[in-house]
Amino acid sequence: MGDRLLVATGKPYSASKKTEAIGLTAGSSNNNICPEFPVDLDEATSGVLSDKNGNDVAVVCGGRDTADARDLCFYYAPGKGQKEWVQVAKKLAEKRLWAAGIVTDIDGGRMNSLWIAGGNNGRERLSSTELVTLTATDSFEIRPGPDLPLALHSHCLVKLNSTTAMLIGGSDGVTTFANSYFLDIPSAATTTAATAVRSVRGPDLNTARTNHACGVVDNPTVDGGQMVVVAGGWYSGYLSSTEMLSVDGRGFDDRWVTEGLDLPVGIGDSAGVESTDGKSFLLVGGGSSSAIYKLEFNNGEWQWKKMSQEMQVARDDPVAMIVPDAFC
């Protein structure tokens, strides 16, 4: 599944500065402690970008500290000789907590942009989006992206392919949504705040939810197909239910499947992480836990299992990313 799981930030704030890289494969060493995160932070958005030389760069943006929502981004790039997290010089246009994001190749050629969508600025929910891009000169550029079809926070955003993403669940501060939308991923030609993202309504979840984790895995029963995973979250309490939707190049199913997919426990405020080979999905932390749960296809069915690896500290609302073994 990739060599290491990089986990940072989260609640309680006494643990949020600790960054750890957890070995996931046979032969990996135990949890490595990475450079301390510079600020107390939770509810942030993250991704691993690629610089012009192919080095992995972990990026964390937005979130909130003990006082307010944040508009800062930080990055860590050990392949460039970096020894600590560094603050990006430019700020987001909006403070953003409870946002969602995906990594994309907006300028073509490499995964160099984090698309951050929606969220809350500490005063109101947001429909706006922003792109944090690592340019050809290895500097960061932050620019507006197209607006979402509605203002919301505590939702999920997953990437299906190079042109299409899916927006799932969330809240407008009053109503908890079961909605899903297929969205066009922004290109260099559509990164203006005045442009609304093209969207197509997808099937509603069986259970409306916020603070859930989402990802995409390959569908082993359909050639070239994928399964969108929605796990846990909150609706009048932590949810143990998991929902999966079959998607392929011809379209998508008309309903989310839930049968036999329950998590061992109700859990929310977790980070969702896709495997690099597309075969499994990880649920990291949440529910004041240090546990990591893995969803994979075994003996003809999708199954959750609690991994033997776990975080050194329990965290709610962390960020988590797959990185190379030598990252830290």
C-alpha cells in the first residue's frame, strides 16, 4: 500500500504538533517521528504534491487553531533537504476549516495542485474554492477556483479521474446533506472565482452525514470500474455505516450499497486515505482513537479490519497522506 502513512495535526491540541510516519508494509520500521508541526491545528486540508524534480511535497492548508479558522498553508519536502515544516508565503483568500480537497495536475504533467473546496471561514459556510499550486519554479501560487453548486462544510471530495471529482454529504449549518454531485475538476482555463463548476447530481446517500471520510478504490468485479467509499461520520451520533457506489466510464449505479459494510465501531472526524495501488482504503483516527482501519476486498466481499499498526497518539480531525518510506 505504499511505504508510510504520514499523520499530522488534529485534536487534542496537545498531540497536534506531533507528526509521525507509520510503516504500512512488511519490512518497514515502526513509527518514525518527523519534524514537529509548527502550530496547533485541526480540521485542515492536505495533499502530497510533486515538484519539478519529482520530489514529494506534503502540504497542509487551512483548519483552525485554539482561537480561530486559519488561512495559512505549510509544506514539508525532505527530498529537497528540508528539515522542518515551512509556512507558505502566500495565504488562502479565505480562512477555511471543515473544507475538503483533492490533488490534481491542473497545469498538466505532474500532480502539483491541491484543490480546496468549501468549508467555513469562522463566520459562514463557503461555496468558493481555491487552488494551491507548486509552480515550475518551485514556488507556491494560490488562485481562485470555480464555485461549488452550494455552500457547505464538513463534506467530502474525491477524485475519480483527471477530469471528474465527486462531492458528497456535508452541512449548510442547519441541514445535514445526503447529496452527491459529480464535478468537473478545474483546469487552467477555469480558475476564476466568477465561474461556477459544472456539476451533475448523483444519487443520494442512504444516510445523510457530516465529518465522514471518503475515497476511491478499484472495483475488482468490473473491469476498469471504481467504488466510491463513504465511511463513518456524524448524524445524531457517530456512524458505523459505510456506503459504496459503483462508478465506471459508462456511468454510475443509481444507489449506494450498504449491506455488510459496517465498521466495527461508530466513528467520525477521521482522515480517509486511498492506497497507491487502488486496492484498499484507510480510515485514520477519529472518535478519540489511535486506531487505523483498512477496507479491502477479500473472499468475494469488502471487509473492514483493524490494523496492527496505530498512531502513537489518539487524534480527531487529523490529516493523513501516503509518502515514501524515506520521507522521515
